[in-house]
Amino acid sequence: MFQAFQQRRWPLLLLWVLIVAAIVAAPSVLPVFRLNLLGRFLSLAIVALGIDLIWGFTGLLSLGQGIFFALGGYAAAMYLQLNSSAGLPNGIPEFFSLYGVDSLPFFWEPFRSPVFALIAIWLVPALLAALLGNLVFRNRIKGVYFSILTQAALLVFFNFFNGQQKLINGTNGLKTDVTVLFGQMELGSAEMQRGFFWLTAIVVILVWMVLRWVVRGRFGDVLIAIRDDEPRLRFAGYNPTLFKTIVFAIAGGLAGIGGALYTVQSGIVSPQYMTVPFSIEMVIWVAVGGRGTLVGAILGAVSIMYAKSLVSEALPQSWQFIQGGLFILVVTALPEGVIGWCQGDGPRNLLTRLGVSRRIGTYPRLEMDAKEEVNS
Amino acid sequence: MTTALLELRQISVSFDGFMALRDLNLSLKPGELRAVIGPNGAGKTTFLDVITGKLRPTEGDVVFKGRSLLGMPEHRIARFGIGRKFQSPRVFENLSVRENLALAVSLPKRPLSLLTSDLTATQRDRIDHLMEIVALQQRANQMAGSLSHGQKQWLEIVMLVGQAPDLLLVDEPVAGLTDEETDLTADLLKSLAGDHTVLVIEHDMEFIRRLETQVTVLHQGHVLCEGSMDQIQRDPGVIEVYLGATEEAA
């Protein structure tokens, strides 16, 4: 604690105290409707943390995180659908009868088990990300080509899920809110939603802690080195393909967890989670919050989504314009994002410009160089 | 004859019919310091690309420590003991000097061991020692991007040394350095030879002379001649293709 103050990291510490306090206070302050929204936004923050890992630290801009998000959501929804369809004809979810399907498609079977579903939520997206990522990375496809490929993959998945009525109810998606869990409670009930809020908040903080551990040490240095100069890193004896595949899989798995938590709180998963604008929105959260700052990803996701829901209630048509404007503002004026700006020289420069703080007389470097001469 | 550490056997590289290297033969003994010169377009950098696995030769074989390097990916060649310094300094600008060196000395360079283990005390001492060699201790926690051009060159050279390679390939280490820095770099490279085998590519004749070592002249992707600096400067072939044009510089 004392060390944190010494290193002038106390603003960040304060931020964390505020975040935790807000999370603890939220269930008793907010009405269930708002609490549910906050819970959803926190699940999106998990996705944003993954994007920050691959984009902010490693420099991989993925425009296809919606794939993994939706896969996690579908995995959760399939289990919940099966769970509530035991009393129905054939014991299979209701929508199947609409399309004349009377036996469960084979890949639904294992989702009867809650343990399998819990594992599939993160493992399926992570494995898919590892596979896709490895194919792309081993062929040394980088930069904007990687982004285009991920977006193309997103479109493929979107169209596939949209068209498969007989397998996963196509464009209608899978509903989860009427499922009964733990005996009596419906998933959509206030108690369950409160529980999911707590679960999501805990997962966000756990994920943040794990990622901080990942990016702090030499592993994180390798990621930054990949972002800065990947060929050079190869000649230092590292295999960037392996590192990139690993972080892309982690980000995919996190998107899956976020997707599952989002699905149970919104009550439905549908191919709409795989639209192009939604995946781009995810990237904007991280850009606005601050690439390479994990707190920035969380705050970016939650605050932009909260602004979106407030603005959409007041002025339904205007959100797209505001979001676009926000993105342009960040790209031109705050390339480091809000948190990145606060951590850098931003606040001091602003104070100087406003005349509150005094301009620094000399180059800080000059002073340092002078000290070195004395020492040598 | 002692066995060579590195042997290039009849290497040819063709880019759509243009022969960047043709029938190149070269062998380096352990502990040797070798300078390679040649006019622009002589194939100096291509030849490093072949050794480090960035480029696959059209014909020929590269043998290092008795093993062919053909088809090995770059990072395996690097782990096998070949370090390369690039023409313009390439350090990781958003990492501190210490972190740059930590990446170089870390072993093994696998994801899991990087996550779960810390630098050993020996590795930490080595990092301190390497910073001392090039007088960067004061800058240990400064971002490498904020170093001067010469300091970046040196940082990159000690990063190479930190990798503990058997062979160091150094591409134009003194481009853009002051005279004083050039002299220090020459001394540094000379002190590295012996423990390591060092191959230096340079344009700067004065610098090559200071290395006091065997020189290989490349011309149009081919070895034109080999010998000491004085022998080379008397060679009529070399005078014609290389020194003839830049006599006053030599």
C-alpha cells in the first residue's frame, strides 16, 4: 500500500476503491432493472478485458470477438433450454417442433450436463480462437489483414447461425429467461438476476487480477515486444506465433465467459450478437477506456454502454452519432484513451495550459544527463 | 584444419531471376572475428538473411555446428546459437533497458516458464554486467525508445551477447555513430571475439581497419577475395570494383 503511494499510483488505487464500492453498493441502491443492465455491462467488460490483452498489449486488432461472445452465450443457452424442456413432447426444446425436428441434434446431447456446459462456455471459444489464430499467425498475416480476416470470419458465423433454424433456431435465437434453476426460481426473477450480478462482478475482478499477473512479468514484456517489433523478437529466440495463439485463445475464452453471463442476464442469445457493428463497438470500448490499461477496458465498456442506454432512452436515434463522434474524438485527441491520458502527462499538460500549474523550466532529460556526468 | 563453426556451401539466392547471391562459399572458425565489406547491392544483408533463416537459399547449404540450418524457423536458429544485430538499431522501444535485456537472457523462452518463474540471481547479475559494459546502468529503468541512437546500437549489441550465442552477426554497427562511439564499438566487438565468433558487415573502412582482422569482400553476390585489410587494398580486382570508386575514402 505504502509503495503504491510512493510510486504515485494512488489515483489508480482510488479508482479501484471507487469501483469496488460501486459494485458493493449497487444491489441495494439500484432498482432491479438498472442492476440487471449494470450486470450485463460488466459481462461486456470481461470481453473488453480480452480485447485489451490482444489489442492493447499484443497489437492484434480483432474485429471478430462477437463470434466467441455468441458461442459462449449459445453454450449457456443450450444447457438452459434442455434443462427446462424435460416435460415437453420428445423432451426437446419447444422450437424444434416448429421446424418438424423430433430428435435432438447430436451436438446438443452433451449440453444436458451442467459441468460440460460450464466448461464448453469458455473452452469451445478458446479452442476455436486458438485454431483460427494459429492458422493466421503461422502464415504471418498481420495488422489490417488480420483485422479483415477476423471480420470475414464473423460474417461467416453470423450467416451460418442465422440460417440454421433446425439446429439452433436460426435468427430467433435461444431464450433463457423462463428456465427454472435450483428448484423453484426462474432465471428472469429478481433474486436470480441479483445473483448473476454478483457472479459477474466477481468474475470481472478475478479476470482483471489474472490478466494483470499475465501482463506484469516477462510474458507481458514479450507481448509488448510482439506489438513493437515482431521479426526482431524471432531473432531473439522467441516464437511469436505461439504467444499470439495463446493470448488470442485467452481473449476468445474470456469473450465466451462474457457472452454466457450476458445471455443469462438478457434472457436471450441470438445471431445478433455476431453482427459487425457490435464487434466494432467492443473495440471502441477499449479504445476509449485506454488500450494497454486493464482498468480502462472495464471502465470503457461499462461507461459507454451505460451512456448508450441513457441516451437511447432520451433520444432514441442519436446514439450512433454520439458513439461515432466519441470514437473520432478519442482517435484524434486522446490516442491513449481516457485512462492512458490520465496516467501519462495529460493532466499536467492540461493544468499547464489552463495556467494552474507552472511550465517546467528545462527538459527533464537535461537534468538527468547532468546528473549522470557528475556520477561518471 | 579445425572444424568450421559456420560453413556456407555454394549458396545461391535468386529473386525472380536476379542473382542476389551466387555460389557463395564462406567458412568461419570458432572464436574468429571476420569483417565483410562490399559495395551496395553486393548481397551483404541477403547473406545474413540466409544464415538466420529469414530467407531460404535457392541452392546450397548452410551448416552450423555440424547441422544444416535449412528449413529451421528463425527462432530455432536463434536458440541454436546465432544472434543477429540489424542494420538500424532494433530494440523494443516500449520496454525499459532492463526489460529488453531480460528478454534476451531469459531461458527457456517458452510461455509457461516466463509466466511461472522469475529471473534467477545469476541472470540478474548478467543483466547488470551487460549494462555496465555499455554504461547504461543509469538508464536501466528508462524506456529503450528514449535512448540516443548510439545507445540503442549498444543496447542491441549487448542484447545479442545476453542471448549467449556462439555466432554474432552484426550488420553495420557504426552507421550514424560519432567517431568516439565508433571507436568504442570497435573495441567492444574485438573484446567479444574469442568467446564468440563475430561476423561484422560494414561500409566504414576506418572501422574495418580498426578491427585488425580478416576481411572478406563481396561483389555481386560472390566472394571476390579474402585477406587482411592491406592485402585487400592492394588487390587489383578489389580496387577495380570497390576501392577504385572510393579511393579517397579508403
